[in-house]
Amino acid sequence: MQVHKHLATFPRQQQSVLTIGTFDGLHLGHQKILATVCAQAKQKGLVSVLLTFHPHPRRILFPTEPLGLIQTQEEKLARLEALGLDHVVVLEFNEQFAKQTAAQFVEEVLIRGLNAQSVIIGYDHQFGHDRQGNLAFLRSYETKGSFEVSEIPAEQIDAVYISSSKIRKAIESGQIAQANAYLGQPYQVSGFVSRGLQNGRSIGYPTANVQLTESEKILPADGVYAVSSEFNGKKRFGMMNIGWRPTIQEAKTERKIEVHFFDFQSDIYEAYLALSLHERIRPEHKFENLAALKTQLQADEHAVRAYFQN
């Protein structure tokens, strides 16, 4: 899969089958749409393309509204790699791009930029300045012989919206197993490892503190989770706590993400970690002292190891 951040790097000599969207979460509904794109491209002997945008268009169009991303850009691209697409084009969405007319978008991006031979789009998809473009607008280009247009059925689009809403609610309530079922994969939290207070090290449970790469990423309910991560070509298992660390700090200053990997001693400071969340073990609690916290962590470790063994 090739990733392009500019239209200039796309191989325009190749005709494409493409779809357009933010595809946040890449859940089962999204995967079905992309599978259709890949299948049609293979059938026609063309290349499959997802045209998407960064930052999320809502961040520019509605800057005061909360966003709540299911995936960071890094997580999305990593997942797309496994779905069989030939190309992913990530265009910068800014105020200037938002002012493009629907005709400019179709002619400059879809036709001249991506050499679209077939466009697969939802019945209610709108684009261009003041959302002037829609399915009917694209059909007018089909009659001119510019490209074919395939409509994603209403029931499939509605299922995508329902899934996205359900996924967000499941994550926020800590129902990770349910969110994973909608996603068709474990929900991920990712970022770079920073140094913390090292209280965990003093009680035998050193942790990696993860700093998110996207501040608007949805975080699950506070608590302890069974997690896994690929690091240096090997899958590691462990437990993650997300929350305010009430046993260590009194004031709720910032939610922290801390992960302890089992049977692992290496220093991974400044490394990038993508943590897959599998199950919520318990809510976050305040303990009388570090000794009481250690006793609970031992019980948590037993529960998480048992979860992965089963």
C-alpha cells in the first residue's frame, strides 16, 4: 500500500476505483466498503484508492465542537495496510480546501489528480463548498463519460453510522470487548513513551507512560485493561491503567496512561507504542498506600495472565 500526502505523487497513468471518506475507526462497515473497492478494482484491472483527509474535516468546519477520534492517523494507516488497498491519499483539509467548489473537487482531485474510472460513494455523501456536491452531482459526470458511479446502499451507510455511535459509547463506558466486536479488531491507544514518577518501579511494577499523539482521541473509562503490543517484532502482553492515579496524587490534574508489560525489562523511553485493548479488568480505585496498591496489582496481573492464557 502506498500512502500519498500530495496528489503530485499519485501515479496518474493508472486508472483508479476509489471511495472517499474519513473512515474513523475502520470498523466492520468501513471494511465492507473498502473490500468492495478492492474487489471492483481487481475485477477491472485498476488500482484501488481511498481518498481521505487530515486533520478531520470537522476540526476545521466546526472548531468549537468536540471531535472524539476513534483512531489516530497512525493507527488508521497501520490498519489500512492490512485491508488490501493499493493507494491511500491523505489530503490536508484546511480552510482553503474547504472553499473548493464541488466542480473543482471533482475535476481537479478525482479526474485530473486520481484518474478515477469508478467512484464508489454513499447515497448521502456531500462535498465541496456549502456541500454542493452529492451523488446526483457525480451522476452528471457519469453521463459525460468521465467515470462510473456506484452507490453504497442506504442500509449499509446507516449501519456504518450506527456502528460508529455504538463504538464511541462502548469505549467511553469501558465496554472494550463490545467495541472490539464492532471494530473487528482490538481498540488501540497509541503514543510515545515518556518518563514518569517511577513509583511503579519501587513496588515491582515498572510502567511505560504513554503520551497520545492525538489529543482528541477517545479514551476508555478509567480502570485496568488487559493489553498487548507489537514491539521489536515480538508480541508483548501486559496490563494498562488509565486514570488519575488517586493513590499517588490527590489532585485530578491529568489522566495518565501507564502500561506494565509482563516478563519485560528493556528501556523503551521515547519508543512509539500501539496498545491493543482486549478487556477491562476493573475500575480505578484509591488505595490506602503503595503496599495495598501492590497487592491489588498482583491480583490484576494474575487476572490478566489468566485472560490471555484462556
